[in-house]
Amino acid sequence: MDIRTFLSNEVKPALGCTEPGAVALAASWAAKHGGGPVRSITLRLSPNIFKNGLHAGIPGTGGGTGNLLAAALGVLKGDPEKGLMALDGVTAEDVKAAKKLVDSGVVTQTVVTDVPSVYVEVELVDESGTVTVIISGRHDRVVQVRKNGRVVKRLLEADSDGGGRLPYIEELLGEDMEGLWELAGRLEDEDVRFLLEGSRMNMDVAEQGLSRPWGLGIGFSLLALEGMDNLVHIVKAWSAAAADVRMAGGPWPVMSSAGSGNHGITAIVPPSVVARAWGKSDRELAEALALSHLVTGFIKAHTGRLTPVCGCAIAAGAGAAAALVRLGGGTPRQAEISVALLLSSLQGMVCDGAKGSCAIKVGTAAAEACTAALLVLQGFEDPGDQGMISSDFAVTAKNVGDFSKEGLMAADSAILRILQEMEAVSRERP
């Protein structure tokens, strides 16, 4: 497998939460092919896009949240050429106009089923007619643009399953921990620079979250706790702080992993903090980050892009655990054991949508990853099979994927229903 192909597809800058980011991207493509005053904007979203975009902060809006605002901004000001950075550069006047559009009731959203977990359909009706844009399989994978029923742009062919599965994913699924470990050591100078830039981006965002409270202020509050100055706690605070900023709609991009900014924070910040503490070289950090992204991608290839379980915990947390073992001079086998320990702790953490409290989950995943790695590095041995968690990394990933895709479907439906009911009650409040 080519490591650069993997990194270029799985590790990308993203501004704000990637679910409303995908909505904004689709809306901006619709606006590019439309024209004139907006009459209506209709969103048809997969359950997970709806769930993760419902309460996520939108960058540059001063606390604005949700898919509706993202769509309105995408239509009014979005730049489709910027991908998941489509809302970069929005102004206060843009936000005011977008909120007015949302408040007028012309922007609506519905949940559609029997579609890929990542699915966004934006229908824009304006003076020029009707433009429909579809994103499917991946957050930035625009598969079709239609104007008045006629296909005017097909950017990528839709796969038969609509999933946007790239060829390297099959190669990734054929690897084991030793193979991923070896891939992480194949970096060229350009790859090292790219991975270190991701570290800089996410650490800069974490510093913003530690300088003052953003969102729920989890990271800021954690760092202020007295008597909690050990490495695990510091990793937890820095990681949570970055998620605080992102979930609150901070105006800084983060480097994502496997299509998620919070995955990127969990995969990148713990190794970056620990590398500083342990005095590791740039090359050592870059190789650890590469392994973190590879393990994250490996588990996501089993679970799916958007899942009932918290991917920050079970995928990116696992990546961080393996990366920290590498930083500490461990072995691929020790990395497997650290992943097993991490998943034994967090395998049941569910995703109830992107919102401020995701910072708690990100911080928890980071702390558990650090704990698992430190235990293994000081000699903790293979505990053998424990419940669904196998001593074999590939078997564990498959089991977690099966549990997520088969075992938690009813839970996902229940979470969606509860969120919709809570949203309806919220709208009725004066």
C-alpha cells in the first residue's frame, strides 16, 4: 500500500465539524450552479449526518450551530473549491444574512434511510430553477450536480454501494499491526512535513482552548485542577481543549483523520504532547502520527465512516495508543496489546451526535490511550482474549466493526429518535 495515497485521502484540513461542513460544501456547489434570490433550501441527510450536524458549532458564526445554518452559509458565501474549508472567510454580515434565511423557514432538513452513512443531498430552488447536489460515501465526495433535472456535473462516479470506497482500503484491510508499523516507517521528507503540519495545526487549536474556555471549557478546566500534573492528565486536557474549540465553532482548521476533525485531534494531539515531553525528534513524531492515522483508518474500514459507536474513542483512540507505544520504543506486538487495552475500556462508548460534550469523550479517549501505552511500555503483558477483544488486532477490529454495524443499529435508531424529539421540544420553547 502506498502511504502517501493513504495520507492524501484520509488526512485533510477541515474547518469546523465535518458533517455540517459536508452540508456547507454541497450547498456551495448548488449555489455555484444556481442564481438569483433563494426560494428554498431542502436538506435530505443520512441519520448520522443529521445527528452529527444538529448541534455542532459553525466556525465564524459567533456560536451558531447546526446543518440549517451551514446550508444557508454555503449557499450565500461558500466556496466549493475549498472542500471542507468551504466556509473559510465568512463575515458577520454573511452570518446575519444566513440566520435571517434560516429564521424565515425556507431552509429545512429531513432524514432519509437506505443511503450510505455519509449522505448529503441539497436541493436549492432559486430564480434560475432547481439545483440538486449529492455527496455520498465520504464527506467531500460530491457525486452529482443536477440543474432542473439534467446532470450538469458528475464529479465522481457513485459506486454500486454509494460508499466511495477507494482501492487502498482493501489493501489496508489486508494488513496487520506489523504491516502498518512498517508502512509508518516508509515516510519521505514530504510526508514528514505534512504530518508535522497536522501536529502544528491541532496543537495550535489546543493552545487556544487552554488559553480561555471555549464551548464547555473541558480542557481549560481540566488543566486548572490542582495536583493533576501527570502526563496522562496533561494529554487529556490538551486533547479536550482542542475539541472544545472545534465543537464551539472556533475559526481555526484542524487536521482530520478518517473524515473527522475530532478523530484527527484524538489521533494527533496525544502523540504530539508526549513527543514534546519525551524529547522525540520530528521524524519519530511523524512516524508515530503515521501509525496513528493508519490504525485509525484500519478500524474505520471495519466499522464504517459514521457509526453508532464513538469513532474518536474506538478508532482514533486506538491509533493514539499504538502511536504512543512507537514513541516509547515499543514493538508492533506491544502496540496490539495497547489497542486491546484501549478497546476493552471504551468499546461501548456511543455517538449521540457532535456537540460540546464531545470534548469529554475526546479527552477520555486520549487519556485511555496514554494509559494503555504506558502500561504496555512498563511491561504489561498480553492478557489474551477478553470478551470481544482478541489478542489479534485484526480480529479485534472485525469484532468491533460487527458489534457496531450489527449490534448497535437499534441503539442508533433510538438515539436518532430521542434527538429528534428533543429538537422538537426545543423549537416549541418560547
